Amino acid sequence: MVKLWHNERDSAFALNLCLRHRRFFYDIISLMPDTTGSSKKIMPLLFKKYPDPKIALHFSNPFELLIATILSAQCPDTRVNNVTEKLFRQYRTAEQFAALDSEKLEGEIFNINYYRSKAKAIIGCCKQLIRDYHSQVPHTMEELVTLPGTGRKTANVILGCAFGKPVIIVDTHVLRVANRLALAHSNIPVKVEQELMLQIPKDKWTSFSLALILHGRETCTARQPACGSCVLYSVCKWPEKDLNRHKTDATA
Ligand code: SF4
């Protein structure tokens, strides 16, 4: 065995140094562009399956998408669409929502998870739109995240899907699938966003993240990913994909 260190004290010092700074080295490595080119192999396969990926929420303008996205946190999109179909027929503007009292709006969105806090957020959001933004949905991340109920993910959905700006949307599906594919190496959404930005061409940011969301919903699910029938199987770096493929083969 090649002797790398002169004595035990040197090797212990080197090990300590690595352990103490592993987070730093990891951060540096995770922010480096993908040198293996795996994103180049993944993109065509994913876009072949989802040539024109779209957000599942129904909307006809940025304001409706803002309300629908606030409602969609931890709630299935199909349920949100059922509720908004009726809701947007009755209330169309920030003024109309801002004039509602909480109990009235709670009754309209009763089927949505966390309907009480979401009703409060929507009314607060609409009041702020009227007060600060001439009742219009703002176009920048900095402004959007000041609105109640609107975090970075919601802001990116609005920017990408309502205003056509290039964004990486990181929801729970993108977080999971990007890590399994080794395109990302973190559970922190903003870090995953940065990692993907370095590997995916800017004009594909929005469509790539929307395709990852669809793939995560339909195939690469949290509990039982269908690795055996996955179009990304050959390029996926998830260590459990073989085990999982046999499991899904056996249950098929
Ligand atoms: S092979 Fe399995 S883990 Fe990898 S992307 Fe496909 S479904 Fe997900």
C-alpha cells in the first residue's frame, strides 16, 4: 500500500481537515457544472416522453395562477382545479377576493388542505396586490416573495408559467428526481435550483423542471418508483434502481 502520510499524526491531521471541511468541499463540487454530461443524456429522453410539458393547474391569467398556486401547497392539483373552476367564476379580481371575509372564502375552498390559513393568505395577498402593485401580479422574484402565501417555488411557477420567464421550479418531485438522477446533491430547494441552472440550457429551464415534475408524479414516485418501465433507467444513477426494478417486476 502506498504510504501517503509520514506518520500517524499527519494522517490524523489530514483526516480531521477533510472531515471539518467536507461540507465546504461538497458545496463547491455540487455547484460545479455537470462534467459527466448526464444532463445531456437525460434531456432528450425526458423531452421525448414530455415534448410540451405544462403545469397541471388550470388558469387563464397570472392572477388566477397565483391564487391556484397558493391553494396547491400540499394539496393535489386535481382537487385545486375542481375548486378553482367554481371559484374563478364568482371572483375574478384582487378587489373581489380582498372584499371577502375569511369565513366566506373558507367555505368556498373547504376541500383544500389547510383551507383556513390559505384563505387568510389569499385575502392578505390580494390586499397587498391592490395596495402595492395596482392590483396586478408583479413580474419579479423580489416582489412576488413579499406577498402572503408566496414563497420562492410559487414565485417561480408564476414567473415561468404565467410570464414565460426562464426559471427552475423546485417542488417535492424535482427535489427527489433530480437527486436520484444525480443532477442535484441536496435537499435544499434553492441549492437544487442552482445546480440545475448550471447544467440545463437557460431556454430549457422551465420546460425541464415541468417535465421532471410530471416524471416524478407518473413514474419516479416517492414510495415506489417504476424503475422497470422508466425511460431514464439507462442514465439514472440512483443506487437502488436495480433492486427497485426487480421489486416492480415481481409485483407486475
Ligand atoms: S430509474 Fe427509477 S429512480 Fe431512476 S429516474 Fe427512473 S424511476 Fe426514478
